[in-house]
Amino acid sequence: MTSAFAGRVPTLWHGRGVARRMVERLTAGRETLVIADSAVAVPFPAGRAARTMHVDAPSMDVTVVVSIAREIVRRSPNVIVAVGGGTVLDASKIAALTLAPGRVFEYAVGHASGSALTLLPDAAPPVDLVAVPTTLGTSSETNSVGILKNASGYRLIVGAR
């Protein structure tokens, strides 16, 4: 897996128009899947080919995360662009685990069904993820932690990287 930027430490950009410019730069020439909160505009250049899934953030739960994962597997992207608040960013990070070797996604979802805390094995992220936060507060764009809502409540999934 290669990308236009080095390392896996989150890099934060800010300023007027930066979302559109950085998304364009980081996805240029790459198979891209955009996962976007249906309540926000997607910062994607007009005329740029990318698959887009619009999700309803208030309805986000494990069934929606599984459907996102299925779309990721159906046509594996080189990069995922997640646009929304912490709920959408977390769901995108968790769904992206479906591309990790060793059935990490299935482990995360299965373990979370019976435990409030799931620690994932140390592994490199399976795909580049560009997070475009639209809210303040969760810092989901800066870490490998995700919250998954299932029948048992809200579950914390923690990645090593």
C-alpha cells in the first residue's frame, strides 16, 4: 500500500478550503470510497470519480457498519475519505478493518458484542483513511479508537496504531 504522504502519524491540516484541496491531493489517481454523513456536503472536487456512500449518523450502529464493510470488500478502495462527525469517522475506521488480514473486522464486531472494550492486535492500518471532521469534540480523526453501537450499547474498539 502506497500513499502520497509518509508515515501513519495523523497529519492535521486546517484553514479555509483545506478539506477540498487535501482530499483532492491525497486521493489523486487512486480508487476512492467516500463515506459521508448525509447531512453534510462532501468536499470532493466536481467531476472527480469516486464511489460515495451517504450514511445517516444518528442511525449509525453495527448493522450500518457491516453494510459499509460489505461495500469496501465489494470493490476495495486504495483510500477511504470519511466525512462527518465522530460517529461517521469511527464507523469508517471500524469498517475499514475488513481489509486487514486475519479477520480483524469479524473479531472486532464479534468481541464487541460481549465486551465493552475490544483491543485489536498490533497491525498496520489496512487502507489509507482521510478523515474530514465536521464537528468538534471527539478527536476521532487523530487516533485508532472507535465507538461501535450494538444491541448491548456503546462499545470501545481500540487499535494499536
